[in-house]
Amino acid sequence: MGKGQELYKRAKEIIPGGTQLLSKRPEMWLPEQWPSYYSRAKGCEVWDLDGNHYYDMSIMGVGANVLGYAFDEVDQVAKKAIDRGSMCTLNAPEEVELAEALLDLHPWADMVRYAKAGGEAMAMAARIARAYTGKDIVLVCGYHGWHDWYLSANLTKGDPLADVHLKGLAPAGVPKGLAGTNLIFHYNQEEEFEALVKENRGKIAAVIMEPIRNDYPNPGYLEKIREITEAEGIVLIFDEITAGFRLCPGGSHLKLGVNPDIAVFAKAMTNGYPVSAIVGKRDVMEAAQETFISSTFWTERIALAAALESIRCYQKYKVDEVQSRVGGRVKEGWLRAAERQGIKIHVSGILPLIHFEFLYENPLIYKTFFTQQMLKKGYLAATGLYVSLAHTESIIEEYLAACENVFEEIGKICLEGKEIMEYLDGPVCHAGFERLN
């Protein structure tokens, strides 16, 4: 075992779940073989604790590093902020500067609040909407974090959140009194949404949804939701944490042509620094003054300064155009390689967040084998790619050649009538939330 795998064994003894983020658990990638920890990262290159070098052709810091790791222009601004003092009794002027930049990108909005992470920002947005309307129920579509307001969906019968993000999210520790306050609807299912509104008319505080994630909205879908929420006095909240700064500078809703009452940002807005933003209309956002929302480290300077520079660099280098172009090239490469090698895959997702799935029984086995073989070739890779500015044409070409080589291996194993499972060097990867022993 490498140093990273040994360290992870120790981590599981002293950190519940082994890591702070489910998406970074080695079991989600390649159990017992994943490097687990990094010593340094630059661009889309990563070095593990043993000094092994990899290209990150997976989720690039769980979608946070759209400019690439350790991006010089952003990091230099962060270092200057450190030298000027990261925390003070007084406020950092970057709070106002970043707010101005976000409002320039979103002319429909008037006010901004900050948090540190996407999940707590969504909790804040839900609180603001409930304070503004005086109502309790939220209608939800998509993934929005770990907090009680969201996991309360699974207090009802079945596993409603399994359909929108992850299976097996048990609401242990979530107050049972929240049952029925978070009702799930499915993307592009207009009739389902309208039925929920009708059934709960007069009780709904907010509709909280990702405007886009894996699929584009059907024609008129988002427009209909906007029309209904305005007519019913319901706050419309767009979770732009994943999609924001992918299709354009700012929220994906700017491209889709529908404005919410609140939009929430994190990840690609910051290029790896911990800050999230709640952007909204004045009348709704001022409800934040009627409910207690406050935290010391929301005021620290470094992440605010870094996020401001990250937005500038995003615009300067036209990163949205790069993501679209590279994503299109990868999609084409996957499909062409699969066809040549006789492999059955389905490609989906918007181009900056593109992924594929193996169309075989027990696809997780195929995914695990793919990750295993790509790791041997020097790639951190599974069946998806979050595109970044650091993914150059030459890196993409070499990556696609490696993908085709692994597809060829899979094709040969299938032709010989053998089971992929026989070629795994360890257990099959996890797909949902599972308790670790």
C-alpha cells in the first residue's frame, strides 16, 4: 500500500467516514487502491504522497477549480490578502467589491450575502425565503446539501432523494417535526410540479431547484415555473453551485433566460477558496435582517479577494468558451472510441460537466475497472469530467487515447466471454452513501 492508502486507514479510525466530503472518499473511486491524498497540485496535475504524478481527468476539486489548481493570478491576490490581514474587527472592503461584481453579472438582483460553503448558503437561502413569506413548505428539485431542511425530504415514506442525487441518505438526527416541509419534484416534470403547488397552495415558501445539471430544460419548463411562482407569491431559488460559471460568467439561468428571486453560488466562482454567495432581489433579501444569520468566518478576507479575482480571470480567459469546446471534444472522443472498440456507453450532461455510463449489467464493475486501468496509466479518472482551463488540447488527446486503450481491454474481455469482475484488483466502487467500517 502507498502512503496515501496507509494514511486513509488511520483516517477512518479517527475521522467518522474517513473524509470530510463523500465525493472524496476513496471508496467512491477505487477502494483500497486510490491514492487518497495529494502532496501538491498545479493546473490539472496532481502528485500523491509517494510522489506519483497524475493528470486529473475527473472532477477537478469537486468542480471548484475551473481555472485549474494553484492558478497564479488568483493565488497571488490571496497571498496579498494574507499579508494585509485575513481577519479584523473591521470589515474587509472586498465584501462590497465582490457584491458589486456579482450584481454587475446579474442585473435582476440587488443584494448579496456570503457564507463559506454551498450547503450552508442553501440553508441560508431557504431560511430567507421562509422568513420573507412566513410559510414553511419548500418544493425541491436537485441536490442542495446536507442540512436538516434538505434531508427532511427523507423523513417521509421511501427514499425521495434517491431520485434526485444519492440513494441511502438516512435522515438520522433530523428532527421528525420537519417531515412534510420539503417535497420533491423531478426535473422537466411540469405536471408533477403543478400538482404539488395545487396540493399545497398557500403553504409554500419557496421552490428550490438547480436550473440545469444533467439535462437542458424542456422548452417553456423554467418559464412555467417562474410564471407559477410569481402568481402564487412563492420565492424561486436557483441553486447555481454546480452549474454556475460553466455556461457563462455568472449563473446558468442567464443563458437559459429565466431569472429567479435568489441565486446561490460557490465552487467555480472561487477556484478553490471557501466562499459562497447568496444573490437576490432586494425585497426578498432584506428578510435576512428579520432572522438571525451571522458567522465570524463569513467575514474573512482571503476567500473574498480570491473569488473576486477568480471572476475577473474567468472573464479574461473566456473560460466558458474553453469548457464548451473541450467538453465537446471529450464527448466526441468517448463516443468515437467506444464505437471503434464495440463498447456500449451513453454520454450525457452539459459539456462543461460531461459524463458517460457503461450500458451493461452491473455498470459499477465496469466503472471500477475503467478507473483502475486509467490510474495505472497516470490518470485520476472515472466516468465523468469537470472541464477546466488547465485541460489543454495535448492533455485531452493523450487522455482520449488512454480511454480508447481501456475500452479496447474491456472489449477483448467481453469477446472472450469473461467477467470484468475477474480483472479487478480490489472491491467495486460505491455509488451512494454507505456507512464505513
